[in-house]
Amino acid sequence: MITHPPRTTGRTDLLVLLGTAALVYLLDQASKALVVANLRVGDQQQIVGDLVQLWHAQNAGAAFSLFQGGQILFLVVTALALGMIVYFHRSFRGQSRWLQLVLGVILGGTLGNLTDRVRLGYVTDFVSVGFGDTRFPTFNVADSAIVLGIGVLVIYLALLDGRQRAAV
């Protein structure tokens, strides 16, 4: 049996969205500041053997270091992402506190990386996972928030679509 999350008011939705975004943003910026203060660019420090490392990197590209130096493209994509967050927030206002939380996670991550791009011209990445030279691209808290948030949003929308079809 599927239970539906409690309905919320517009004001509560906005508080959940902005509070979550602020928390994610602060965690992202604080973690990047700690890395910058304690590791030189390119330095690595093992956390869980070779599997998980802190690895200070400056990424002027997009995810997986694609499109290096494409600042205008990143700003346009960020503006579109912010527009989509506003759209989903308004479209689902009063329906689900959990959806607003997910949107807040995406918003916080988006603003965290936007801050880096505007202030520094690159994003500070620092989590490296893998073995030896076979490693997942280095990422940060904002990247994780965006990817996880979008994944949950897609699943939510897919389940919502399925529930709507079943109701017809």
C-alpha cells in the first residue's frame, strides 16, 4: 500500500525548500573551504585506503570535467535549472513536503557550484572514489546533492505518472 506524504501549505513548502537549500549550500561551501585550507591543488589524502580519497581538484568544466572553460554554457544551464526548480515548487505546492525537500537539495547544490563558478571561475572538487588509476571523476557535496536530488525527483515523477494513469 502506497502512503502519501502529508499535504503542506505554501508557506511551509517554501520554508522546507529554502531551509534545505541553505543547509546543503552551507555544507558544500564549508567542505570546499576545509579542503582549500588543508590541501594544495593536486594533493591526495587517503580516507578509506585507496578506495576513497580527498583529492583537491579545480574543475573548470562540467560533470566529469567535460566542456572545460564553458562558463557561459554553465551559467545558462544553471539559469534553466533554477527555473525548473521554481516551476516544480509552484506546480507541486501543497502536495508533498518530501518533494520540497528534494527540490531544496537540488537548489542548494546548484547554488553551491554556481557560487564557485562566479567567484572563482571553477568548481572545487575533492572526493575521489576508485582503485589506483581507475577512479570515478572527482566530485563535491554540491555535485552529490544535484545528482541524488534529480534521481529522486525522476523516480517521484515516474511514480506519480504511474499513479495518475492507474486512477484513470
